[in-house]
Amino acid sequence: MNKRFEIADLLKGIAVLLMIQVHIIELFATISIFDSKTGRFLLFLGGPFVAPVFLFVFGYFIAHSSQTNSQQIGRGLKIFFYGMLLNVALNFNLFIKHSEGQIEFDIFPYLFGVDVLQCAGLSLIIITLIKKVFYNNKIIAIALILLSGFLGGYLLQYKTDFIFLKYLSAFFYGSTTWSYFPVFPWIAYPLMGMIFFKSKIDFKILAKPIAKISICLLFIVFLIFTLNYAIALSSNLNSYYHHGLTFFLCTIIFLGFYGFIINEVDILFGKYLFFKYIKWLGQNVTALYVIQWILIGNISTAVYKSIDNPFILLLAFIGILLLSSIIAFLYVQIKEGKKFAD
């Protein structure tokens, strides 16, 4: 397997672990745990390490793809549609209780919630339409990336009371409370992933011991100046979902250091069983994303923000991780068996 693909799988696998824990903290833990120093740090671990990684790697593979424009657009529409179906599946228990009159709420924000799949699908369509210009002019490419990061925060001032526009705009910027991963600023990350793929950087110079030591020292200095800011913003979910250019640039720099460290970890430990398991999680990230959300989303209807025991939260994390892994494994086996039969 291509070495860069293995690193991508490891990065995505770690992101899966951190994604599950952050969803548990968001939906299961009491407010006292959520707002504690530990809770805020766990939210941070579910911030720069997760969605930016998913979308950056997503962009890398868009650039690597040999699909035609029509195939890419079709794939984008499919991803978007799956995201909308997932909204129904993860809130199914909640919708049942609403239909039975046990809980009263506005159902439409849950049906039209804008999460990572919707963002990825729309981003793929937009990127397919602009990628020729994006590839042919580096200045335009950089400008589009910076503009995307900037618009994430800037567009927040533009809101509408017209109901159709309210739901439509939520897919593109944070105009509503149910707009978690709108196109802006999040499309900036797959665009950066594409730039990374096209850059064809020679990393051999980084293999020298002096280069590794220098990078680690620079990373420590970077964390000293940015960690408190990153924790504060990541633990404020509204600010994280709709961050602006400053956080985007900090995250991209962080991902550069983080990717280097994960590469070194893979060199040292990548052949061990535990790290192979994490890579497997990364290879099957979409299935695991869907499965864990269906489990967590439906369980949260019964236990929403009510668990105040950290040990119970840990058990929930382990249980959901194992169950999601088992279901994903069975899904992959069935899918591969069907492909073999065809």
C-alpha cells in the first residue's frame, strides 16, 4: 500500500476514536462534565484532530481520483443524500417519541441538520466545478482557500427570517443552530488536501535527525502560543463549527506538525496489531461514522446530558467503539462477499 495512504488511514482511524468520544461528551455527559477543564480538553481532542483531518484527507483523495467530472458530481450528490438519510436514522428514537406526543419540538432542524456528510457532498460538487481553475493557477487556489476560511466567520452576520432561505443558507454558512458543518469555512480543508496532493513535496529531507528534532521543537513552541486559544475555541461548539480564518490557519499549521508526528509513530509502531486496527478504522471511516452516529444519536434520546459518572462515559465509549467496529466488520464482509459473487 502507498505509504501516504497508510498515514491517511492512521490519521482517519485516530479521528474515529476521538469523534466517538466527543459525541459521547456532547450528548451523554452532564453540563458539569461538559464545562469542566477535562470536558473542554476532550472537546478540543474532538476538534482539530477530527473534522479537519477527515476533510483534508477527503480533498487529498479527490485530487487522487481518476473519476470523470460527472462521476464526481454524482458521488457528491450521493454523499449528500446519505447525510440527509443519516439525519433520520440517528434521530429515529427522537422522532418516535415526538410522534407519540412524549416530546414536543420542531422536527425540521433535526431533519435538515448540516453535518460532515452534507458538507463533503456539497464540497465535492463545488470542487469538481472549479478544480480546473484551481489547479491551473496557484494564486487563485490560495485565494479561494483563504476566502473560504474567512467567509466561515464573516457570513454569520447575514441571516434571514424567510424560512426557505434559512434552511438553504444553513448548508453554506452558519445561519442557523442546526448548521454544524456548512460549506464555509469547511470547504477550505479539502481544498488544502488537494493542494497537498498536487504539491508533490519531497519529504526525504525530513528524515534527517536534525530535521526531526527541529520540527518537534517548533511544534512545542507552536503549542505554547496556540493551545489555550485552540482549546477555548474548540470547546465552544458554535465558534468551532463557524470559525474564521485565524483558527483555520492555526489548524492547518497544526495538521502539518501532527501529520509529521503520526508518520513517525507509524514508522515505529505501525506494524503492531493495535495500530493495524486503527488503520482499519480509517479505511472504513464512512461506515463507522454512520454506525456510531446511529447508535449514539438514538441512545442520547434516553440519556441526553444526564450521565455524571466518568467511568460510565468511558464504558459507553468502549461499548460503542466495539459495537460499531463489529457492525462495520460484518458490513464490509457482506459487501465484499457480494462484490466477489458479482
